[in-house]
Amino acid sequence: MDVILKTNDLTKKYDDRIVVDNLNLEIRKGEVFGLLGPNGAGKSTTMNMICNIIKPTLGSVEFMGKDLKKNSKDLMKHLGFIPQDLAIHNKLKAWENVELFTSLYGIKGADLKKAIDESLDYVGLLERRNDYAGTFSGGMKRRLNIACAIGHHPDLLIFDEPTVGIDPQSRNFILDKIKESNRNGATVIYTSHYMEEVEAICTRIAIMDNGKIIATGTSEELKKLVVDDTDSITLEEVFLTLTGKKLRDI
Ligand SMILES: Nc1ncnc2c1ncn2[C@@H]1O[C@H](COP(=O)(O)OP(=O)(O)OP(=O)(O)O)[C@@H](O)[C@H]1O
Ligand SMILES: [Mg+2]
């Protein structure tokens, strides 16, 4: 079992408040790893530290066997991050958005043109390539956000709540694309507070609450922590039992 990414005692404090607390995660090559937790659990802070966007207070990230901070120039081109807050520019056309992000990875000329069209095609926006991102619906913006992160063919794709606030059709489209990327060889980290999404696409799941990982395993393994008959319980109920909290207010 190859480990593609590992966090070593990863910790983030804001003033005296610990929002990510000594995280030791191991992501295996080829898996779809789900990070499931309620609002404020520390999921985005963790993903932002893993992607070298936020500086950890303590601890480190090892990616492809190397320290991410010390080798960020080499390693960042193997990583694609789809942030929770849309990173796209409304005043740029769809293709210009993808060009902006893809060119950051040193892709140029004919390769860049090809990568732009492939990425837009992948998320079903090729026909809208010349439209301004500002004219897109919420679901289309989410899809463009994904196109911006995949043009350089990363080995690890990190999705931070990519389906929030969009219709079920766009949501299913995005989930299908994540599965397709995984089948094509990418390892995936998928962050969400939607239990049913995590259960549908993730091979292993970590439950996070108050900056800590409460439990890690397959959906079946997590259910087994609580009951013998795993058909009698949902992951949502497992979460409630382990943390005393609801995953989200319905
Ligand atoms: N820049 C910051 N300064 C102070 N506190 C912060 C900062 N960023 C995040 N926090 C706090 O850290 C905690 C974790 O936030 P984070 O955004 O990582 O949670 P999350 O699990 O991604 O939640 P959500 O599901 O709502 O996206 C929250 O209590 C948040 O208020
Ligand atoms: Mg978040």
C-alpha cells in the first residue's frame, strides 16, 4: 500500500484556539478519501494547509515521499486543489480562467491550448468557452472551478465541498466526474458535510470534529464501531453516536 500524502501532527491555532489538532492522516495512492465533518470542524483549514496555502502552526505535510514545504516548487504541479470558495474570475471568459490557472504550472503553447479545451470539455463547458464566468450559474461556476484545477493532470485532486449550493443534476455530474478522474488514475481527497455523497464515492472516510479525527475507515468499518448489524445504521447516526452531534441541521 503506497501512501501518497501524509500529515505529521498537523496543527493550526488562531490566537489560543486550536482549529486543527495534531492531525495524522494517511492518504493511500488510488483511493477516494473522504473527510466528513460539520461546519467549523476544520476541514478547509486542513485542506488549505495540505495545499500550502495556510501555514501550519505545527507539524508538516509529506507528499509523494517529500516534505511539501521544502519541495513545494516540484510537488505543487502534482496537486490540484478545488477550493470551497470559488477561485474563478467573473470578468474573464471561461477559457481565460482555465488558461490563467493552468499556465501557473508552466504549461505553454499548443499544450496549453489543448489542456484548456480538454478541461472545459471534461466539465461540460466547452461550448461556453467564450462566455464570461460572471454570466454562469452557480453549478457552472463550480464546474469551471474544477476545470481550472485539472488542466495540469495532477496525481492528487483535493475537492473542498464542491457541491455546496448547487442543483442535484450538477451535483451528480460533479460526483461522476470525480469518480471518472479516480478511474483515470488520480487519488482524490473529498471534503464534505454531506454523508450520502461521501458514502457514495469514497473508499475510506475520516470523521472530523472540533479539529480532531474521531475515526477513520470504510463506511462499513465506521458503522461496526457502533453496531454489529451495519445495515441497521446510517453514517449520519454513526456520526451522532461518536460525536454527540448532528452532522448538519436539516
Ligand atoms: N482566518 C481565520 N481566523 C480565525 N479563525 C479561523 C480562520 N479560518 C478559520 N477559522 C476558524 O477555524 C474553524 C474551522 O474552520 P474551517 O473553515 O476549517 O471549517 P470547515 O470544517 O471547513 O467548515 P465548513 O463546513 O463550514 O466549510 C472555525 O471555527 C473557523 O471560524
Ligand atoms: Mg470548509
